[in-house]
Amino acid sequence: MKKVIFCGFGKLGRDCMKAILENGYQIKYVMTHRENEVNSVDTFAQSAGIEYSYVDARKNLRDLTEQIKSISPDFLISVNYRYIIPKEIFTLADFALNIHGSLLPKYRGRTPHVWSIINGETESGITCHLIEESVDTGDIISQKVIPIELKDTGYSLLKKFESEYPTLLIDSIEKLINGSDLTKQDDKFASYYGKRTPDMGYIDFRKKASEVIDFVRAQAEPYPGAYYYLLDGRKIIINRIAIHEINDFNTEIGVIIEMDNRYYVRCEDQTLRIEDYRVID
């Protein structure tokens, strides 16, 4: 029976753990983050009687290295894991693999599903790749293309990803066992995006309507949301904005006006109607 070290977090990690066990692999040790929710990795590990730890491997390298050496794992698998896994750890497995939420080599880095919508992409996807010291650069084992629909938000796209993760993971494990050819990433097509923080949600209405709409939907609830300010200084969190076909407002770009209990604003090329929002007093 193939032995697995699993590094993961959240419902996504839990779902992948279930798939690993259901397909006949043995999870010998889990590295995770404290959560203790119904669908979390730590709760699942407890119920399955699997040893787990919240330790950052970089801070407890010697002890963890010895422990994993004693297991002699076939696979180290990373799914939604927040810590960088040191080379001293991931090289202890025959294969170390990670799932990333983009079609690598595009959108390496953080929150790729949000960035892809902000940038107006029409498709995204998930990639299972080998882990190496540099982030998101290892050989590609499997990929799944997922279309981005016009009504998708960052959250809805992530939900599409989540439903595909377990299948892609098991497919990738089987490919490695069978010695299937892997695909080297071509750095000519690589892009990298960093972590997003709530303050980065400020809307630039000097951009085109399509760009503003994509920026807003990428960050819509339950994410922190794109934001702007009303004339009276109050902050408005905008979850959905659309083109207002009657372009009859002569206000300045970026000035939100209220008419018939609706908010409107001009951008570079259109008038926009704010359809879903929350004003913070």
C-alpha cells in the first residue's frame, strides 16, 4: 500500500484526503493548520486516527525530518497548504506534488483565480505539478481547464476548482505510478501574481466598463469586496455592477450619483449601474 504524507487545509484538503483513502492509499502523517471545523483537515485526521501536526516544518526541521524518514513515504501531497515545505522534507518522498489553482505556468503565486477574473480571462483551471524549491515551477503532471463564465465571481470559480481537485489528484498519482511523461513548464509563458489584501479592492473608474465589472465580480461576497466612496465620504462595498444602457448622465468619471434609490457611476466608456452593494456608515 502506497504511503502518503499529506499537507493541506480546509474543506478542499479534507476532500482530497478522503479521495486518497478511498482509492487505497494510506495517509501516515498530516501537516495542517489549526481549524477544528466540521469539514477541516484536522477534524478529519482526528476521526480517521491519523497523526497530525500544526508545526511549520521550517521551525522544527530536524525532528520532522526524522519522523518522515521513519515513514519512508511514496508521496508527499500538498493541497491548500500555507507553509513553504523545505527541500529537506519534500525530497524524502519518492514523489512530491502540489495542486495549484491556475493553468501553469500562467498565474503562479497567490489567489490566481481572483487575478484571472480581474484580468478578463475566459478560462482558468487547476494544475497538479511536482514540488521543487521555487514556487509553482515543477513539471506538470495533469491539468484541468475550467471556463470562466460572465457571471462567475472569484468565489464561484473557486467552488468549480474544488469539485475537480480530488479527481485531478488521483489521476496525477496514478500517472506517476505508471511512469507517464510529464510536461516541463515553459517560462516564456509564465506569469506571477502576489497576495491580495482588502485594501487592494479600491475601484478605478477611469478604466473601461468591462475592466471595472471584472474587478468587482472577482472580489464579490463572501470575499472582502471591491470598494469606493460616496460623495458624503461613506464607503460603499460593491458586489455587482453592470452597464446601464441609457448613457444619459453627464457626471464626472468616478462620481457616484443616486437616482430613484439606485446608484450610478461613469467609467471611461460607459455609465454603470450598481446592483448589489453595502454602504458602511
